[in-house]
Amino acid sequence: MKIYVIIIAILLLKPLNAQDMYTLETCETDIADNVPQFFQDYFQCVKARLSVSGNYVNLYFSSLPPYESWYYDVQGATSSSNPNWIPFESFADGSYQNPNLIADLDIVISIPVNPTPRTGLPTDDDGETLIEENLVDGEVGTSDYEYPMSYIGCALNGATMYNPCAAPGDIIEAEALSFDLYSGHPGGGGYHYHTNSNGPLEVLAHKGITDSVLVDDELVPPTVGSGQIEVFGINCDGVVIMGCTELDGSTPDPQTMDAQNGHVMDMVDELGVTMLSNRYHTHICYDQITDTDTDDMNQGVGNGYPDHEFTPEISYYETPGYAGLHNNTSYDRCMGLDAPVESDDGWVLALDDDMMIPGEFALYNNYPNPFNPTTVLDYDIPENSFVNVTIYDMTGRRVKTLVNANQSAGFKSVVWDATNFVGQPVATGVYFYKIVAGDFVQMKKMAFVK
């Protein structure tokens, strides 16, 4: 009888609707033994399976960040029942909370085990693929070799790696002002990093590879350059994203790097084990965001290129099996998918056709708001629809149509740069944006300030 009383008392102490905090300890990690050791050693909060042919590692993940963020509840919330929520705090002049929420998604990205360099890219005197400065400009839509503005990889912690650039306007420095303490934010359907993340480094502390982000046995937001070993994640073309170190903890040589801080070499861990052979990888190592500094890796010497901290922008490897949507072209590209490129060896995941598709029409608050000079408008369409998104002034006159086309179902974004239909800047004031998609019609208000 006493045992029953104790059990009942324990149950009563925990609210019936209480949630467990989503952490590196509580998330599900399931990595098959035949998956390359790189994934076994460094990844957490993912499922990893080798494809039938052995040509791909299929990574399944939720995009949920396993730590606290103010994006776990609505903009401006002062309290929350979500155990991962913390109140918003300003970390720099101009920092803001965008109106999107962290969503639990079902994402599959297939990583080629032995990727092939892209054809058509420049080569050096030895015939090695070379990414030159003119291809790495921080702007969306200027190269056929860019990653798409979409999910392009998986971070160590099961969150999403996104294109490094901001949406057009291309002002990644301004978009970074909406990051949380771990340099991530939601938008376009899920939480993500713009391949410049500090966030995944705490996974290495959890796995005992480095303790540099543990303070009094508590995880804290890590700082790039603070770890003995720094790995962020991997893009779906096979490019590994590193911090200020190689896998063995040594400092890279900036003069061996191309325009996006990348180079090809065997990636050897601290025990001397070759994790990935002859693999292109990039290094993100900076103490401030700038596109002019050439003091690469903070070593006092450079390779002549700007630092391009938000890299890689250019897809180095071919990605057969993917259909790219960048600029409405048919180039092979990395993309986050709802099914693997090739089914798993002995482990086929049944995926619903409507994964990664919103359940209803929605138009979200633009961000930032007020804005100058660009703002992002997010909206959801649960089915293929003809979509019209138009800006109006206070008198109801049409200022500019941003979208007027058939669109497939999904999480969508469009950017307004405060210009009218002939490209002239508009006056300071209040404007309205309206969406019409099928029978769905909604309008919201925003303010442009100079």
C-alpha cells in the first residue's frame, strides 16, 4: 500500500499537461552501425541510415533546437507552458524577435557518401575544382551554382542548415539581428541556421569531444573559436561546415583556402582516424560580421579573399537525384525533402505525402516591422494555388504586386524592398499587404520608416 501511495504522490507533483524539455539528453538519436563513423561520432538528435546502394546517408531530423529559445512561443510572450521557452532579450542594437514559431518538422536529407565535384566550376593549375571570389558575393540569385534558399543540410543537433544568405535584400547582417542566443531563428517553415551557426558546438561537449561550452556543468551558447574541435554540420551535397579548427583540433592554413574559406583534404580526427577522405569543407571563423576583412581565420595573414563568414554559398559537389528550384532552373541542387533520394538498407521509413506541407492557409506578420529598407512576408499555402500578394498604400491604391502566379503547396516567403511597381522608393508611412490564394483572403499592416 505504501508503494502505491508514493507513486500517486509523485504523479500528483507533476502537472498532467507538463512537457519534458527537449534537450540533447531527451532527443532521439538513432544512428545505424554501417553509417560512416563521421556521423556516428559527431551527430545527435537525428536518425541516420545508409541507403540500399550505400551511396547515401539518409538523415532524418525534426529541425527542433535542443535548447532554450524565445522562438518556442509567440512573439512578445511574457510566459509560456513550453519548457524550452525563454523571454526575448535584446543582444545588440536593433535586435528583434520575428513573428515565426519553431515548428516540429519531418525532414530527410540524403548525403552522398563519395560526392563528385560539380562540373562547370573553375579549376586550378592542377585541375582541382576552385571556387572563385566572383561566385561568392553574399547575394541571392547571382550564380547557377548557389545553394537554394531552402533547407540544404543538417546541423550536429538535428536543426536545419539553411542557405547562408538572407532573402533578397541580401542583408544577412540585418537578418542576424533576429537570431536567438544560439544564432538560429524560424522562418520559411522551420528553425534553421544560415550555415554560420554557433549552436551545434554544444553537441561536442555533450559527447565528451570538447568541454569548452560547459560552464559549471551547464551548456551555454558557444562562441566560434572557443572549442578545441569545431564542427557545425553537413550540407546535402557532402560539404562539411567547420569552425576555427580541423577535426584534429589543428588550425587550418588560410592560404590553402578558396573564396569561401574551403579546401580539400583528408579529414582526420584527434585520434588520427580518417573520418572523410579527400573531402571539401569550409571554415567559418570570425569575430565580427563583415564582407571586407581579408584577415582570414584571425591569423594575421589572408588568402586575398574577403572572409565571407556566411559561407558556403556555392555548392561544391554534384547532387544527383535532387531537382533544384533555385531561380526556377533545373540545375541539380541540395534540398530538404520529405522522402530520401534512395530508400534505406533494411530500414524503409513510411512518410506521408503531406509532410512539410502546412495544414491551412496563413499570412504572418512581416518582419522586421517597422522596417527600412526591406521586410519579409511569410505565408503558408496547403495546396497548389494561384497566389496574389500585393502592397497597397493608406488610400487603397496598389503600390506593387509581389506575387501573381501559380505556386505549389508549402511554406512561402517574399521580400518587399519599399519600392513601387516601377522600382521607385516609396514614401515613409503605413502600408497594407494582401494575399489572395484560392478562397483565402487576408490583409495586414506594416510601417516603412526612413
